[in-house]
Amino acid sequence: MEIQLMKLGFALTLALASLTGNPSPVRTQPRVQVSQNPPPPAPDTGTPEEPQKGSGTRPGDSKCPPVDTRLISLTPRVAETALESPNFWFYVPYAAKNVDHFSFVILDEQDNYVQNTKNVPLSGTPGFISLKSPPLEIGKRYRWYFSIYCDPNPKNQEDRTSVEGVIQRIAPTPTTATPQERIAQYLESKKPYSALMLLDELRRTNADDAALKADWEKLLKSFDLSNLTNQPIVPCCTLD
């Protein structure tokens, strides 16, 4: 009996040894760290063609006079154009005598100057002005800045009001519609900036056309700028 118990104990010892021995290594997959902050989505190319109002840093003793309507850019913050050299449109609420100068700058994708006009005096304002850009390349994006400086002191360059944005030139879309039909289509589909670019082209050769003047008023109303329909378009400035 004693011998049988010894054999049983020896068998149990062997079994335990086989269970507690060193196992073969097991290959595991590396753990992947999941970010809790995914990258932001791509920019929305369907940005509304809305005008933008000026903003800027103004000291307490700003020389910018008080106005009922701030500086407005009819070129939206993000825009597309099929024109090689589009005009940039602004409503300037200041009389030329009440401010010092303005600057208009356009940079390409490598931050090279395409337009670098500074220290230009205003004339004929208040009213709408247009500034013609140099030729833009199809498919390229450009950053632009327009600022009005109120203080002639060069040490106080923050006394200004500004607007800025990005514009991309795109290839023109073939169409059989007349310019007037296209303007109406743009306004109906709530694309006032596209209508503005086409209307601008037509007004250069037909400034006194009554139908184009009516389209201009419709355009301002679509921009929610009905209060400015009586403001003049002034031949303000030439960019050298």
C-alpha cells in the first residue's frame, strides 16, 4: 500500500512539473495607438459667396473716423474666378481726406508677391472701388490683403481696418447662355460673387446700360447690402 502511494505521489509530481515548465514563446501583434484627436476635415470648397466686413486692431486714440458701415469686401474670404485678371471690389466708407492710405497685396502659393502696392492715397470715396489684379494662373491659389491705414505716423501701422482672403483661378466652363442669362442664373443659385465678376466685365464697356445698373442693384440686394444701392462706383486708384 505504501509503495502504491509513493508511485501515485511520484506521478503527481511529474504532472505538476509538466504544467509549470517553461512554455514555448507566443508571437503577439504590436499594439496600435489610436489617436483621440483625428485630423481636421478637408476645407469645404462650397464656401458661401458672402461679402466680408473689415476688422483690425485699433488703438484707443484711433484716427479712423466713426462710420455707419464698415469697410466691406465683395470678394468673399474664399473665392474662385475664371478671369485671368479679376477685379477686387470693396466698399470704402471713409472720405479720402479722413484716412491716410491703403495697401493691396497678393501672394502666390510660395509667398512670393504677385501684387505689392502700398501707401496709395484714396480718392473719390466713400463709395465702391475696384482694384485689378495681375494675371493669375489656372489652378493656383493666392492670398490677398486689403488694408486702409488711418494714421500717417509710420509707427502706428496697427491703426487700420482690413479684409483678406484666398482666391483660386479655375478654367472657364463652356456655356451657350448669354451674359445676362448667366447673371440671372448666378443670382438665382445664390452665387452673387460669380454674378459680380461677370457683371464687372460687362460694365467696363457698357457703364451706362440701364439693365446692367438694375443688375447691380439686384446684386447688392443679394449681398444684403440694399442700404448701399445709392453709393457711387468711384474711379479711385491705379495700381502700378
